[in-house]
Amino acid sequence: QVQLMESGGGLVQPGGSLSLSCAASGSLVSRNAMKWYRQAPGKQRELVARINSGGTTYYTDSVKGRFTISRDNAKNTLYLQMNSLKSEDTAVYYCSVFINARQFWGQGTQVTVSS
């Protein structure tokens, strides 16, 4: 009964900010490593950021210094704060978790960075 649901996507101008949320079922956020991926048209899905159960974070080079992954265990919610957005950040963003040898995904939320 793993459920993930992203929200917060939309249209933003270059240099702007956007905050994404991922509501998760049960205690997934606190007990597992949670990830944000993104996929742009014609490109492979790529890992954007990760936070493990101990709070250790990872970011792909292209978003370091601009994106921040965080969580609220009480709300069972994962977040991705995106600042200084670029057109290259345009993609569908997904949250994900790996449990018992299976990768689970949310439905995705569209982020469009354009002037």
C-alpha cells in the first residue's frame, strides 16, 4: 500500500522559485531514503536529489546550490525547494522510494521554466 502523490508544479520565470511536495503513505518518509527524479521530453529520467532516513542528502551536480530536499516526518511529506530556476529545469518531477526490491513512483508534477 505504497502511495506517493506530488504537487506544487507550475509555470515559473527563469530565476524564480518553486516548492514541490510529495505526500507519502504510512511512515515512508521517516523510515526510507526518499528521492526526487525528473524527466524532460526526449531525455531519460534522472535522479535530482535524495535524502536518507538519517537526513543525509545528495544532489546531482546541475542542481547543487539551487535545490534543497527536506522532509516533515510528522506530515509524512517530502519537499523539494527549487531556487534560481533555469529553462533546463523544465521537466516532470517525480518522488520515489525503493522498498523490498521495488521502485515506487508518484504520478509526477509538471515544472515549466519559461519567460
